[in-house]
Amino acid sequence: MASVGALAFDEYGRPFLILKDQENQKRLSGVEAIKTHIMAARTVASTLRTSLGPKGLDKIMVSPDGDITITNDGATIMKMMDVEHQIAKLMVQLSQSQDDEIGDGTTGVVVLAGALLENAEDLIDKGIHPIRIADGYEMAARVATKHLDTVADIFSVDPNNLEPLIQSAMTTLGSKIINKCHRQMAEIAVNAVMAVADREAKDVNFELIKVEGKVGGELEDTILVKGVVIDKDFSHPQMPKELKDVKIAILTCPFEPPKPKTKHKLDVTSVEDYKKLRKYEQEKFEEMVNMVKDAGAGLAICQWGFDDEANHLLLQKKLPAVRWVGGPEIELIAIATGGRIVPRFEELTSAKLGFAGLVRELTFGTTKDRMLVIEECKNSKAVTIFIRGSNKMIIEEAKRSLHDAMCVVRNLIRDNRIVYGGGAPEISCSLAVVKEADKIKSTEQYAFRAFADSLEAIPLALAENSGLSPIHTLTEVKARQIAENNPNLGIDCLQTGTPDMKVQHVIETLHSKKQQILLATQMVKMILKIDDVRSPADRL
């Protein structure tokens, strides 16, 4: 310790270290510190920029233990990036908060925040104080979100006509790996959400939607099961593989004799004692199985395991059973079948049994992997999306993509106002913010114009990622939006021949777009106000 510096004590007797050559050590503060923070945030944003839009590129992420993830989902990329810089970590949190709240737009929010900081740096170089820039940005964000209300359309959520919802889900899935079965995946996402949606409360309980995956087959083999899929099989290979109109006992008690509730050990000292114990166990097994049969159950689903003797007895008594079913699956089966979870055999009654129209075992490929499907349940509100794919990586990406699509459908049920995507709302907001800037006489007008330029970063990135000339494409669309007074004109990424996103059915929720602008602005405002960084070990 002496080689580093001297140990001193403050007025409360707490020790602290006085570093040698403290006066010669350079510390960044003020404008220099802000510029360093901006550089860190821009680096993160530039990494995500190429993943934006339907033609966005994927990133391959390698974890410390060598696991590979390929994705273009902004939140996943940010979560898996190993960032050290404090501001870069804030950008990761920004993407995560967008994902938690909306589930979509995680790439766009980071790209927008990066563009806002890049333009803020130019204003700082001109001598404008960071606080004035932050305040100007906040005012501009209010103008932009207010303008979004004026260009938004009302979206009708009709259970009898799901086509508009499918189109909006397809917008989300357009940039994902799974877009080779684009429409099929969108239909699965919409049907899953509509099956569990509470239309009166305008809410969707995602816990009722289970997503399972199994390697093998093609993405096209993905199905939506109106029931539960569990990665288990019947406990005995000779049990029937298909059961119809079956009553189900859902048990969290094991098929085994009760253990003596005592601290003392049980000594078996003679053959007779052992035989008695053996007989007691057999009687208990038979009693348990008979209790389940007497209640009227045709299938026992058990949270715990049971030994071969109990298994054989179940087969003899013609009671099919499934063992080692996890807690979350047990709960989902209870919800789907309308059954009660029973903790003791004595409590089992016919009223507590669940019902399923069909329970069948699926077998896959040459590996003979098996899964159980419980369908045609009393409560159709519990559904399972069963994904197939050539490898684990594709299945994981399909899960993330379907989650994004389901979040979009949920948001439309919560708030059915929409804007049209493809960079159209950003261009429209940019024009509105510039118009408002002309009315401002204070220094904030520079921040307004910088905010407008930043909004254009989204359509510029979309054009660039689609192989178009960014500046020419953006200029042309801006000119047409002004001339035709049509806020739905955006970047024609798929080159369909029309930039009208309403015609192309490229739909985004208004809540998602507003959230992107507000979250990015709040984050940038926070970063612009940080002019020094000190760790807890630093003492003055």
C-alpha cells in the first residue's frame, strides 16, 4: 500500500487512500467527458444500425463459453454485447426498456439515440451548452409525439376479420430469419394472442401462451396447439399412445409410501419385518392407484417421479401416467383442462379432475424423441406454439421473432391507433419539428433542427440497408410528403414500386413509435447532463 500512496483518515475516522502524483493524473470532465460519452453511445448505435429494417443484416454473437447466437433483434444483440463503458451500458438498458414495454422497435430506439447524440456533438462544438441542447430535444420530442397523434389511423381489431392483424404481425416479422414462412408465422402469432386475449379488459396474459421448440423438421412444420405441449412421454412404453375424452388427475404428490415423520431411523432387524414393510409398500401403492381410479381419472400427471414397481402397477390397472412434469407445465395443464392441482391422494375427487378431448404422443424422426400434446381442453385460453427447425439456433430466433409479433398484436388490442412504418412517421415528424423550429427565437431552435436531422437517421438507415442511395431516396420521399401532404410515404425497402406504406400494409403501433422517441430523448438528455465520472474509490 505504501508504494501506491499514503493512508489517511477523515474526520469520522474512515480510511482513504491518497494517490501519488494525483495532480499529474489527467481526469476528463466538462465538455471532454460529454464527448467521450457521446463517442461510446455512437459506437453502440453504429453496431445496430445495419440491423434495421426488412433488409437489415444479422449479427453473430459468441458467448464466453462458445455458444453461438445469430439474430437481428436489437434487444438480444444489446443484451449479449460485452460492454464495459458506463454509457454503453445505459444504451443496453435503453433497448431493454423498449423491449419490456413494447416488445418491438428495440433497434430503432438505439439508432435514434445515437443520431441525437451525434448531432448534439456538432452543437456542442458550436458553443451551445449541453443543457440548452437537452431542453431543446425535450421540447422537440413533445412536438414530434403530438404530431404523431395527428397522422395516426384507427385500427379495427375484429375477431371475425384477422387479416389486418396478420398484416401488422407480418411487418414485424419482415426483418427476421423466419420470413421464409412469413404469413404462416404471422397467423400463428395472431391466433395465439386472440385465443388468450381479454377483449373487455383490453389485455393479454402472455403466461397462457407457451412456446416450445424441438430440433428437426422445417420451420413450416411449426403449429399452434389449442392446448398444452409438454416435453414428456407416458411413463411406460406399453401404455396407449392416444387417449380420447379423458379425465386427468393433476398430482403434486409422489406415488410412493409416506416416509415416517420422525427423526429416529427405522431398523429392519428380521426377514419378517422386511416382508411386512414390503407388503405395506405394495398395499400403499395399490391404495394410491385405486384412489386415482375411483375418482374417475383416465390419466395421471405427476409432478414427481415414481419407481418401476408403481409404474408397473399403473400399467396393470390400465391407468396411463406421466411423471416428472415441471411446475409451470403443471399450472398450464390445470388452467387448460379446468382441473385442480391435488397435493394429497386423500383430497382427490371427481370434481378436481381436468378434462381433455385428446391426449396424444408425438414421435419425431429416427431419434424417437417423444412429446405429449393435450388438446381440445375445457379452457381454450391456454395455447402452445410448437416450433420446429433445423437447429437450436433457428428455433431460438423463431421464439424471439414470434414474441415480437405477439407483442405487436397485444399492443394493438391495448391501443388500436397505428402509424405506417418504413420511416414515414420519422420523416413526417422531422418536417413538423423543422416547421416548429422557425417559430422559436431562442437557442433551442438549433436543438430542434438537430432533432429533426436525427429523426431522418431511421429512414436513411433503412434506405442504406436496402441497397438504395440514402440521400437521394430520403430527399425524394420528403419532397413527395410535402407536395402530396401524405405522411404515409416512406422508404420502399422491398422495392414494390410504391413508397406508400398504407398500400404496402407496413403497420406500426402508435404507442411503439411514441415510446421510441420519448425513451431515446430521455436517455440522451441524461447523457448530456453527465460531465464527469467518478468511481466510489475516488476521493478529493
